[in-house]
Amino acid sequence: MNKLAYAGALAGLVFLMPVASAADSCSVPQLKVLAQKTLGLTTLEKSLADYRKASGTQVDLVYFGENDRRGKSRLDASTKAGAYQVYYVDEANVAEFAAAGWILPLLKYYPKEYDYNDFLPGRRSVASYKDVAYFAPLYGGGDFLYYRKDLLDKAHIAVPKTLEELQAAIKKLNNPPAVYGWVARGQRGSGMNVWRWSPFFTAMGGEWVGKDGKAGFNSAAGVKATQTYMDLLKYTPPGTATYDWSNAVESFRAGKVAFMIESTPFADWMEDPTKSSVVGKVGYARPPAPLSSAGFGHGFAIAAYGSKDECTRQAAGKFIAWASGKEQEQARLKDGVFSDYNRSSTIGSPYFQQHVQPGIVAGLNAITDTTRLNIWSSPLWPQVGDNLGVVLEELFTGTRTDVKAALDDAAKYTDAVIARAGRRN
């Protein structure tokens, strides 16, 4: 089937799926969804009118940036305002929201015909808390070592397989202002600098909490990880100490950087000829040992206070199932969105195999056995992670210079958070 015929067939396929009819006795007139913009949701928006016609439910997506989205949903839930029936949740706050009862176990309301088990094992893992599924993945992945094939070839450098090899290659290719050896997140936040620092910490043997129940990231492993990260920042573009992920990605695809470890969905961005200057020049490899690939997942969950009755919960579950379904993932492929995949059936589909660059497919296969959650899976993580992020940013920007003392301060804060939580419980 040619691409045009495939697209036409797929357009009709998106609604060859079970949804609640307008006559369904448990239909609700409106669902409000607190969301974070993704390419996949842009595709989904195109079929919301059809969803309303088929289900009788108007779905309103209200978008916020990543940090604001976490804050807005936390406020809505903690105050029991219940303004939203569906939250966009991720691996960084699923434990907090689930433990607090702010989101509901999903599978009771997720229709079986939508095949939750088709989601990739890593996605199901990060979407769960204490082995209970709480959200349906819409977006996720692991880490690639992104590298400039042309620069490595010219300098006769092999793709680094160890951290030591990566450090040496970064230093050799660093040639500012034309090209910088490295770029990474420096901006404070549990999902910003801490996310990128965490694989270094766990690779050094770090444990988030010791056997004594106290913070463990001010250990020798934490100090070594921080010093290693800070050393690499010496070979980055100006301002990287406060970069978020978008700054890092844009620096790389502008052709200014030789190496970057970032999330796998950004591979799609590198091959976009309308926005990337490095199309065809980028290689995708597993992070060099002993670094692991940082697994993550974002998706939709049922908001407990916004979905007060069973009827609304069923309607929310049906919408989440439709939004995360196989047909929606195929619709994204039709739109050229190859980054927002979550299902085994998607990456095994002929269209995915035919249209995703072989180097990316090979990279995805290479990280399967090294992808894991590196952050602390705890309801306390948002507080702990965000505070640690502040301390790390202070170190990265030079506001503080004593690594051990700074991590000790973050550990004291964490111990106090753990103690308060223990007293409440």
C-alpha cells in the first residue's frame, strides 16, 4: 500500500474502535483534562470532534508547561478543588498522587478491549505504583547517547562505550565557539537537572535512602557523580548551567554540540529537516557504561476529586483508553510523529519499521536491557527532588563550591521530610 492510500485507510481506522455511544447511560457532557503539550496530543486534537460525536462527551484539553503542569495538578488535587477529571501524570509524581489518593487505580475503568498489556513493559512499570497501574502511557522512552557521526569520523573517534571514553572524546571534540563537546540539563528541578544527574549517581553505586532510612545521596557516590557532572559542564555552551531539556536539545540540533545524553523521543527532532541542521549526521547509541538509560513515561490518569461519581470515572477511563489506544498511536505515525510510541504493536508495525531511521531502531533495541527508573520511587520525591535540584543548580552555576557540604544540606532537608511524613503516618 502506498503512503497516500495508507493515510486514507488510517483516517477511517481511528474510529473503528469501541467508544461509549451518545445514548450510553453513563455518558457525561464534559471532561476537563489538565495536560502538557506533546506532538501526540496535537494529533489527538484533530479527532476530538469525532470523539465527542461518538461518545457524547466534550473533552477540553488545558495545557501547561512541565513544571506548571505538575504544580497546577498538585494544587487542584491537594485542595480537593476537582476542576479536572483527568490529569497528565508522569513517573516523577505518580507515587505522590497515588499514595495521596489523588488519582485512581486505572484498570477498573480502562476497557479491556483497549489491551493495556500491549504497552511496553517499561512504560507499564513507570505508570504503576506498588504494582498498581495508575496511568495510561502517551509518551515515554529511555536515553540515547546522541553523537555527531561526522565529527567523530573526521577525528577518527569510535563511539564511546564507557564513561571514560566519553569524557575523553568530549574533551577532544570541544572547539568553542564552533562546536562544544557536551550539553546537558542544568536547570533546577526533579525532572530537570536531577533527572540527568541521577544516572551518574546510580552508576557510581548511589542509593537514594540508606538502610538507616536517611538520605544517601550525600555519600561518596553522590559527591563523585556531582563532580563528574560538573567537570563535563566545562565543555558546554555558555549558560548550560541553567539549561532545561529544550535548551539542550536545541543546542544539539543547531549543530553546536558533539555529544548529548537525552531522552529517546528527541531522535525524531534530530531528523526533522524543517528545524534541524544535523539531519543524517546524528548517531544513536546506548549510554556509555556504567550509565543506565533513564526510563520515563507520561500519560493520563483519572483525577479522584474531579471524577467524584462512578459515571464520570467510567467516562474518564473510556477517554483515556481511546487517547492511548493502538489506533491513536497509528494516527501519530501518519502525522509523522514517531517519538510518541508506547505499544509493542506500534514499534512492530510495518509503518514504524519502514519509516523510522534504521539507526534509531537499532538504538532502541540497544537500550532495552539498560533502561530503568533512576529516581526515588516515593511520594516524597517531588519535594526531595526539587530541593536537590536547587542545590545542584547552585553548584553548577558556582553559587556554591563545596560539593559535600551542599549535598549534606540537601540530605538534611530530605531527612526532615522523611521524619515529618513518618509522624503523619
